[in-house]
Amino acid sequence: SVDLYINDMGVVTQTTVLESADQLASIAIGEGVTAMDASGAPLSSVSMETLSAEHISEMPFSGTMTFAGMAYDFQPDGATFSPAVTITFTVSNAEWGQQYTVREFDTTTGTWIDLPTTYHPESGTISASVSRFCCIALFSGSMPNGATAKETKTMAAPPEPIPTPAPTSQFGIIYNMIV
């Protein structure tokens, strides 16, 4: 868990990052985000607990996606954030041909809800924006036949490096060093 630096209106005054004990997930709560608890009071701290596969298997899920082995309970339950905060999963063994999605569990309906998910191949991370705290997990599945990474919001190939022309002046050398 970590304390938040907030003002009396619940606005975060210093960016805070909380990392899971297994170092496979983190949440970033940026400066300017309004953070409130379930009763509407300013949020003073947040925490995250790693959940076991057995815990997740008790929660029904449907579709072609399966639990990818990473789930966390973010507390306090029902805390809200405006704008949304970013949750990031580190997947060191991400596979080409797989699609990933981050889902939150809605206890009211008893269903998993897909969150807009982005894969970052350069860092091996998968991130999603969330506006409230609950149980959040990573799911994966095979890409449909004929689908491309762009169509499934997953695992795009790394971009080709842009060749840098040879510097012709001292300024060019310094510029290339900085870039």
C-alpha cells in the first residue's frame, strides 16, 4: 500500500506509483487526478493484493479468452479516479499470435468487463485505464484466423528503426547523442 498526496478536494498533488509484491503489475496515479473513496471522501491511500488462480477460477468468465495468471485486488474497493489511472502488467513471456486484454470484475453483475487495452512491445507491458478499483486481471487468447495485430489491439511488431544520417557538425554529433 501507499499513501496519496492529495488536497482537501481529493486532487492528487504528487504522482504516486504502486507496484505489486511480485513486481508484475503497477498502477500510476498522476498529479491532477481526483481520487475518492466509495463514499465520496478524498482517498488517502491505496493498496493492491495479488490474487491466486483459485480465487479467479471462482469468478465466472466467458468467451475465448482465458485467465493469463495475473490478477490483483485493488483497494479500497469502489474507489474512483477522474481522469482514469493506468494499470500496467509486465509480461516477460508474451507470445506472438496471442491477444491480451485487461478485465475488471463487476460484483454487481458477476461478470468480467473488458477494458481498453494497449500492448507495448518495446517494454513487454500491457496497460489499461481504470476509473474505479476492484479485482482486475489479465486474460489472453489466440488471435482469430486471418486477424492481424492491428485488428485485435495486440502485439504489434516493433517499428523499424529510422536510420540516422551521419552528423556533419559538432551540433549534429551532440544532437544525435541526446536523441
